[in-house]
Amino acid sequence: MKKKNQGEKLLGNISHHTKFYLKMVNIMDNNENKIITIDISSNSVKIGLVSEHLKLEFIDSQKISVINEDLDGFAKKLDMDNLWNKINDGINRILKKCKPIVNIIGISSCTQRIATVFLDNSGDVIYGGPNIDIRGIDSAYIIDDEFSERALFEITGHSPPLLFCLARLLWFREEEEETYEKIKKVLMLDDWLVYRLTGNYVSDLSSAAESQILDIKKREWSSEIIQTFDFDPDFFPEIVESGTIVGELKPELVKSFNINQNNIPIIKSGGDTQATLLGMGVIEDGDIGISLGTTAPVHLVVNKPIFDPNNNYWTSCHSIKGKWLIEAHAGNTGAAYNWFKECFLSSLTNNSDSSIEQYLKNSTPGAFSTFAFLGPEKMNIKNQTSIKRGVFVFQPPTMISEELPKIQDFARSVIENIAYGIFENYQAIQKFTDLSTKTYCAGGMAKSEGFCKILASVLNTEISVPYTKDAAFIGVAMNTLKGLNYYSDYRSMTKKLLTYEKNFSNPTISDNYKNLYLEWKNLKNKIDDL
């Protein structure tokens, strides 16, 4: 591990930065104080400008490039130069939209979890892998030889080995030894972005927790894993809490972004899901947050690390000190929704989201016994490699005496499939707490009023949806305000600045959905055998 005095030096510098920036922001015109927020998701890099009152004012979005490195599609990498160029371009475009005079009080970022970057001695990228790179499947056996599934899970809270940074490191050591010998720093994607902005190597717990190298209970890099696999301890950067100032924007970047300021602080955020949870206000024990992006992780906040006895549901660190997360995952929810829009609606309408909202109003629960099976389901980490069929089940046209399903019914079946997949995971994580739970959701699909109403009835609970559905930007900005000492804690910030739309379950519809879900589940069990 790194020497203790190095960590103390970094933290000492951070304390100095905090005092300096607190003094600086106090003399600024608060009406013009803005935060630049960066969000690298599974599909895009988005730059947001957020006010100190947590108003999201501008968004710039660009798709990211993922490259297949093998014919099987297991090994994937990010085009890191292209990614950095898009970040630069996006920041410049956002700043051009601002008024001539604007105070940037800080910059912070969050990125897709699990994504990993290896750097050489010069700080150049050797490898940048997205969250879908599973080259580690070829080196998982090395991990299995040293740790039982349970032993590794009780350290890291994550499985299986093939997904994470640990297996990727071992893959390079086994398959590309010359490349491995060049590695000097192992970073999560958000850590790399902080390095590009500041020149400093630093991680936070919400990012490091997704590496399968962090000891979740001790909240530090696992000395046992590092020693077992004989990794260089200096691979791994110092760890700070989210919401910590970790440096300032490089002078050459201040010039590149045409910012008429110096000494702009960079604040560490970390994983995009944790940032989204913050932006929803999911911060108290018993809170459940549903992040509706390309996928739909479902998180429960707990005040101590709890490990699933079946090694299935993940345990991670929240962005808030002293808080952990239990995660279940419904799979490709937003991806299924977008696929349906592209394949079935793109030739019918110029606004498929609006069309689906109307379809939901013109159809009824169950959609004339039309059911979709497109991926969303209960998390089962041990069964991720089986190939499943995408299926619609509906009454065929030969039944001329019956009213047949129309496009609006197929649309509703897709939405209900997503809601059922979330419901299964929602039920599963509730078993990890005895507390009364509160439920929140945010993300792309949370912009659909019809979906939120269906989800509330399927879950049979009240769902709070923050006014700003792009909650990752808000969570990143909250970490910035915390780092700059605008607020002493996240609770007071949430209470003062976040507002919600409430979605209530309809008891009659909820009872109907209980039966419809059982019908969907029985059909799914049969379809899974295809």
C-alpha cells in the first residue's frame, strides 16, 4: 500500500484547497455561481451546467465510441482520445451558452461504474475499458484458484470475477505481459477524468468499490487481494470521500476552455449511479432508489455493510460517509425501451416518447393479454452467460372473435415488462432491511408520466421523482457544494434544494397487477427453457 505520509500530504493539500475556495466563493456574486458537471454514461458523455441552487441549465450530449477488440465481442475498449476530445468540446459549447460573465465555482464528474483505465509511467493511457468489457472471463480461473466465491464476496461485495478490474489486471498479466509491465496506475474511469483535469491520482469509495479490489468493510484497498496476486501497491491511488476537493483545473485547460478565472476547484464524485442516488435524495437508511438509465439498478441505503448470503446482490459504498448500498439489478430496461422505439415506432412518428405516452392512455393493464419478455428480470448473477430469447406473447389474428392487440398494447407490454423486472429486484432488496422504506426514481424513463404511474402501481407504493430527472448532474453538483462547504451535510442540502413529483399507487390497479405479474412470471419460466 502507499506510504501513510503520502496520503497525509494529499489530504493536507485538500484541506488547504477547501479553505482557499471557501474564501473565494464567498466574494462572488451568488446569482452567477455555476458548476460544470460531467457525466460519462454507458452510451454518452454529457456536460451539464448547474447553478448553486441545483438548477440544471444546459446539457451537451455526445455518443461515446466503444471498440471491439476480438471477434467474440468479449474484449472491448474505449477510444480514450476521442472521449477526451468530446469532453473538451462539450465544455466549450456549454460555456459559450452562458452569459458573458459567469463564476465557475467548481467542476465535478461521475462516470459509468466498473469502467477501468490503466496508465503508464508518463500518465498515458495503456488501456481504457468500458463497463461491458468482459475479457476477464479468460482470467477468472486465477481468482477462483486463490479465493472461494464467498471469501472474495465478503471482501469486495461483488461477483462474478469476470466483470471487474481485478480480472482485467490479471488478464493483461497473462495475455499481454509486455503491456502489463508498463502499468503504473490503475484507475476507475472517474479517477482518470480527475487526473486529466488536475494531474492528481486519487479515487473515491463509490468508484473504488466497483473494482473488486476494495475491502468494502474497511473502506480501503484490500491488502489481502493485492498481496495474494502480487500487485504493485503503488498501482492504486489514494482514496478520499466523495465531495472532497482533490485539486484545481490545470492552467492549460483554463485557457483551452476560455474561462476568465484561475484556481477552479475539482471535486471528486465517482460512480454515476451513486451520483444519481444523491440527486434523487436517496441518502437515509431504508431509502430505495431506482436509476432508470440504459439499465435499472435498484439500491437500498443501509448504515453498515451487509452481504447477501447467496453472493448475488452487490454491496457497495454510497457517496455519503457511513452509508453503504445493497444493489439488485433489473438489466437492460432503457435499452429494451429504446430498441422498441427504434424498431416499431421510428417510421410511425417523429416523437416516439410522446406516442408511447398516448399509447399508455389508450390501453389497459395487461394489454389484452399481451406480454413482453425482452430482458428485464430479477438479478441472477450466476446466470448471466445463457442466451435468452426475446419474446412477445399475444392473441393471434386467427381468434377473430376476440379484440386483438394493437401497437399501443405492445408498447404497454414493453413498459410492463420493465416494471415487472424492477418489481422483482425491489422485492428482493427489501428483505435486507426492517425499516419502513421510501422509494425514489430518476433517469430517462422517469420523464414518462405514464411509466411512473404504472411503476407505482406495480410496486404498490408511493414513488418520489425529483423535479430534475437527469439526477446524476444534480448529485455531482451536490458533491461540489459539499466540498466547498456550502452545506455541512447532504440532509440539509436535500431538504432545502430538492423538490419532487409524487406518484401514487392505485389500489385497484395494484391488485390487478399482482395477478398480471404472476401470469407474466409463469410464462417467463416457460420461455426461459426455449
